[in-house]
Amino acid sequence: MNVRFSFVLDKNVPNGPGYTAYENGFIEGALNIFVDEKLFFHDPYVNLAS
């Protein structure tokens, strides 16, 4: 069985003075999990850090 994880980081995040992505929990993107090259799971808005 071949399992592959793909995470594409969303680079459109708010920014400004004093803003850090880690403190505000805004490191997110799309997560895909493939099993034997077939899409098994897809979530377009996974929060990577909170």
C-alpha cells in the first residue's frame, strides 16, 4: 500500500504590525491524502498550527 500526504500552504494570510501567524493560528492550507494514488481524504482548510 502506497500512502502519500500533500500539504499546500495558503500564502494569503493577513499581516500587519505585531502580527505573527503562530500567535494568531493562521498557518493553514489544503491537505490531501492519497492511498495507492487515489484521493482518500481532502480538506481545503486545515489549520496547521493553533
